[in-house]
Amino acid sequence: MSFTVLVPARLASTRLPRKPLADIAGVPMIVRVARRAAESSARAVVVAADHAEIVAACEAHGVRVVLTRADHVTGSDRLAEACEHLGLDGDDAVVNVQGDEPLIDPALVDACAALLEARSDCVMSTAAHAIDSRPDLDNPNVVKVVLDAAGRALYFSRAPIPWWRDGRAAGAGALQSPAPLRHIGLYGYRAGFLRRFPTLEPAPIEQTESLEQLRVLWHGERIAVHIAARAPGPGVDTPEDLERVRALFGR
């Protein structure tokens, strides 16, 4: 199994300004993410940055980085440009690790890459885990996914899917069985498809849910889903998230 990890990094962030450069125990967050991803079996880990400050931070810590345009609309657009810089195309495997996941499990990165390699019927792979609390199921910031019999994604939504018709009778905190699945924002791609993705027409369902992966399904392509045994470590979206992660690293 041979694959490259790409980590998109954008300096602007509405909820946490300059997030990629946020200090975690003396090291910028984007460097923490790259180091964690390097514990996987990836042949290379490359940050796709939109700003010279991110490039400088990565180079200062020995992290490979490419500078991409600052006007990309989505992370996938940024990764497509990074593939061009790196000469990746065709069946070259790429795993997208989000730049705000300093606690990403390297084994989960490997599992996502292995699933992509095993599923020639799918242009992408991703991951999910069982939801164990009703608040998570009801939270629109927790993305849910439903699968077909072959373990491919049927739909992603911010709504609680599948809808449990008899759930009210079971009580406010009850969950159906089998448990609904929470989507983990980790993606494997074949580089040829990743470079083609920005040329695809945005999907109405993508725009409604604000979920970029729905464009793939809307265009008739397939996404294989790995079911993880547990939830990944916490990501960083807000100042409160950052403090939580800093405490885990000892500041």
C-alpha cells in the first residue's frame, strides 16, 4: 500500500483566527497534524498551504509543504492543486487529513488508504463510527452517514438519519439498533478523481447540507466507508477546542 497524505491549511478562520499556527505545547498545530500523520504508513506527508506564514512554519519544523492559491473555495480544490505540484495523477492514492486534527489516529489513516486500495468500485474512501448519545445524533454539527449493503455511502446529512420512526415511544434519550453512524472527516482519493472533482458541477444537496462530499454521490460516484471501533481524538474548531487539546499535550 503506497499513498501520500495531504493536509490542507488555510490561514483565515472565522471561529479561530490563524488556526494552523495556533501554538500547542510550543509547536504550531499544522506541524502537530503533519507529525501525527507521519506515524501512518504514508510514503510522504505534505501540507497544502494558502499563505507564506504557514509555509515558513512548516519549513522551520522540517515538514514538507507546497504553497497553493489563496482563493480556493474548498479544501478539495486546494488538494487538487497540490496534486499538480506533486505530479500525482491517475491511481495514485491520496489521504486527506484535516489540518485541525492534531490527534488523528495514524491507524485510521492507514485503514482509509487500505480501503481505497481494496475497493476498485469506489473513487473515494472515508470513515465513520457508531453514535452512542442522542445529543450527538441531534447535533447538526455532527454529520451522519447511512450505508448500503456493500459498505458504500448512500447519503450524508446533518439531520438524524436514519430517522427512527418509533423513537418517540422509546424515550427521549434512546438510540436505535444498529446504532446510527457519525461521519469522520478523513478521505482517501485516487488522485485522478481528486484533480477532476473541482470541475464537477456543485450539487443542490451539497449546497443545502453544506457538505462537499455529497457532490460525489450526486454525480453517481461511490464512496467506501470504514467503520472505526471508536471516535477519533478531538479536532479544533473553536478556542474552547484548542484549550482542550492543549491540556492533552500539557499546554
